[in-house]
Amino acid sequence: APHSKKMTSAPAMATTALSDPEALSGEGGTKQPLSLLERARDNLSFRSAWSELNGAMGDLGTYIPIVLSLALSRHLDLGTTLIFTGIYNAVTGLVYGVPMPVQPMKAIAATALSDPSFDIPEIMAAGILTAAFVLLLGVTRLMKLVYWLVPLPVVRGIQLAQGLNFAMAAVKYIRYEQDLGKGKSAVGKLRPWAGLDGLVLAIAAVCFIVLVNGAGQDHVQGAQEEEDGEGNNSRSSGGWRSWRRRWASAIPSAVIVFVLGVVFAIIRHPAALRELRAGPSRMRVVHISREAWKQGFIKGAVPQIPLSVLNSVVAVCKLTRELFPEKEASATSVSVTMGAMNLVGCWFGAMPCCHGAGGLAGQYKFGGRSGACVAALGGLKLALGLVLGSSVLRVLASFPVGLLGVLLLFAGVELAIAARDMSSKAEAFVMLVCTAVSLVGSSAALGFLCGMVAHGLLLLRAWTVSSISSLMLLRNDLSSLAFLSCSSSSGHTTLLSASLMSIACLPCLPFLLSTTGEGDDRSMAPASDSANKTVGTLLPPLDIRGPLMTGGDASTGAQPSLAPALCLLSETPSMLLFSGKLLKSVRALRSAPS
């Protein structure tokens, strides 16, 4: 393989947000930047020819049903769509060096299949408006802010909901006969057991893929096994693992399933071969009326924009950073490529497309590890579009839908598995709230909103508990100071100066304690137990410059916080009340006989 470096382990997923690759691209300083030609060669190099070709098939379970449904029901130009999506695939593989998918915009497709008045002009208008909005966010770098603000549990909730949606749709493809022209299952019509598109064929394909690919290989585990295999080539165990990996990668399970489906499609409809015509489809500029712009925005762009921002940009960037830590796919660049490709292709009638976390997970599941995976898929689409054009529709329309459901099932499961890294109950809670609302409401935007609200409430609760604990700790320390100051010769001066210093630090104390970790192990003992301690032990020096003055710790990835300002506002009444009680205590000490 041309790549000699090993994949490093992904960063811990317990934090609420990941660092933007744009902010990390300049760190390290040890790796020399590659030239443009070297980078292109590196991004398009095959790590394993069969594995990359096999991975290219992992996205077809989503692509083919949607495109075929729109071509049959709305007369979408399949040849033009194949040409433009092939170019999109080649460009994304060249730019990113990872199996970055190109998928139809699902919300726009769902509207077109359910609303007869939503035709080609409305579809293209919705795609252009969505692309313009995403491109604007990318060019102004506002998408980077969105990427930074969205916490990881919310992203995982969106991914889990999308993966389960794919898996449930795949089960419907396998179990029920489909009417792709209407984009839905035939009501109450179960798929027969036998036949070239029967249940037996689909179940056999599922078993075959599980036997070859298993449950999938985690990238960290795969890198460790590769290192172990290279270090133990002389041992039988290392040789067995190396042979097993080569055997599994040498059987392109998804390619075999897809080729088998094409053969069965020709057998089911032999006349489709005689309907093939050489040459590409004639491209025409789509005329979009003012009413089409209006309907495209209201019915198509409005529901598509939240899905594109969350699943096609934020979720894709974070999943890419998890699967390929050594590669860069920033939110800004993904927004620009997604917007630019639709602003060109939609004017000529190509289906509006976006990137998708489900397609990335599916291609990774079947072996895609570099940009050559999607570049090979793009070459296949481009060749079909230029050589056969829209006439290939007859052959693909006879493709066994059950086999497409099998490919879609594994893509959905692989995407849902990404949610396994939630390390705390609070993170899992936010993720499941987001997933449940997204699934029941059929809206990623609604699930995102509920997930953000749940995440904010949990943060508010944690901050409140930390603030109360810090205030109780301060009260105990001041009681101890009062006891010590009474026994000194200058007790009144010591007590008054310590009181003023403590009151001045009170607004920032909860934030400082929660950031630096001070006070976590300190005892809540009464004042009598603390009287034997020294003032230096009771009030250790706190470094307020780092997190408080700079707004974050670059070494740990801590994000800036509004906690100091919030503490200042919320603790003002408590400070006044506490100051009054403290002055009363001072007067009582002065009037005491001893």
C-alpha cells in the first residue's frame, strides 16, 4: 500500500464539542506540507483496490432508490444527474482524500415524491436556494461557528436517528414490494420468498456480507492489528491475522451483490438491453418561474436547510475526524464544495446533492479508506452518463430492490454505531432525546432543537450545583478565618481584609473551582475542625489568568465560558446578604469580652 503511516486513535468523545480541523491544521510543526500534486496523488491512491471498489458500493443503497424514484415519477434526467454526480464524486475524492459521499437531498426528494405539484423547476429551485444558503455560511465562516457550538451528544443523536431511519427503510425495502415510481411500499403486499427479487435472495445477501465483513472493524482496532501483524510476521498468530485480513479484503462483498443485482435486472427485463441508446442525454437549462422559486423555497429549501447544515456538514465533519484523524475536512470547505456543486448542476437539471454521514459510514463499512473510493464511483457514474445517458433507466428500474435494501441496511447500522462513544449518562440522555424527537417528528431540526435545550438544561443544573457547593465551601473557610483572626493581636484587621478579599473573589469562585479542579477533594468539615489549618492551606492560590482571562485552554480544548458573567449577576444578592452577616459577626467579635 502506498500509505505507510498508521491511523492514530481518535480523540476522546466525552467532550461536548470537537476542535475544528481548521484550528488544528497549523499545530504540530513536524509534518512537512505536501505540494498540490503530491497531495492529489496521495488522496487518490488505492490502499487496497478491491477494498476501495467495495467501499464505493456502500452508498448506492441510498442513491439508486431516490434517483430512480424521481426519474420514474418526476422525469428527472438520469443521464445528466449521473454526469454531474460523477464529477462531484471525483472532485470530493481529490479534495478530501476520504470517501466523502455525494447523496441526493432527502427532504427535497421526499417533498417531490409526496406532492404532485412539486416538479422539476421546484426541485431545482429548492436545491439552488439550499446550496446558496450553505455556501454563504461557508464563505463567511459562520459554519465554523455552528460546528463549534453544536455539542457532540446532539450530533450523535442526529446520526443515530439518521442511521435508524436508513435501517428501518432498508427493512421495508427487503420485506415489502416497492413502487419506486411513487416512492413508497406497495400497501400490504409482502415480498415473495422465491424469485429474482425475493426474501431468500435478500436474506442470503445479508448473511454473505456478515460472513465476509463481520460487524465492521473499528479504525483504532484495525491499526493495532496491522501493527501487531507486521511485528509478528514470523509467528503463526500474526500470520493468521494477516491472512485473515487479506482474505476478507479480497472478497468485495458489496461489489458482488451489486453485480449480481445488475445480472438479475437484465434477466428480469431482457428487453431493457434493446432499449439502450449510445450517447449522453441532451442538457438543457431549466427555466424556473417566480412561482417555482416561491414553492421551492417554502416546500423544499426550508425543510432541507437544517438537515443539510446538521447532517451534511456538521455530522460529516465530526465523523470524518473520528474515522480519519489524519485528514482534514473542515466545516468551511465542506460547505463551499456542497454549495458550489449544486449552484452549477441544478441549472442543468441534475438532482440536488449534498454530503451525508450515512454515505460516509456505509462506504467506510465496506472498505473505503481514501478518496480513490468515491473517485472510482464517480468514474462509473460519469461513464454511464456519457455512454448510455438516460437509457440506462430501464435496466436500473428492474434492479432487485431487496438487494438495495441490504446495502442500505449496513450503511444505516454503521452510522448508528458511531453513537457508541457517549461515555456518561448525561451525554447519552441528550443523544437519546434528540434521536427520539427526530424519529417521531420526522424532523432533524426539531430533534436538534430539543437536544440543544436538554443539553443546556443539564449544563445549567451542573453549574448551579457547583456554585452552591463552592459557596458552602467559602462559608466554612471564612468561619475558620474568623476563628483564627480572633486569636491574633490584629484580629479585626486580618478578618476585615480577608472578608473583603473573599467577597471580591466570590463571583468568580464557582467558575474557578470548576475549571481548575480546586475544592473537589476539600472537606466540608465544621469550623472547629478547620481551626488548626493555616490561612495558606485554607485559601490556596488560584490561577485566574488562564481560563478566565483568555477564554479557554488551547492545550486541553476547553471552550470559552460565560460562567464568570453569569456568576456575577446571579451571586450579587447573595454577596450583599453575606456581607451584612459578616459585618454583624465583626461587630459581635469586637464587643466580645475575650
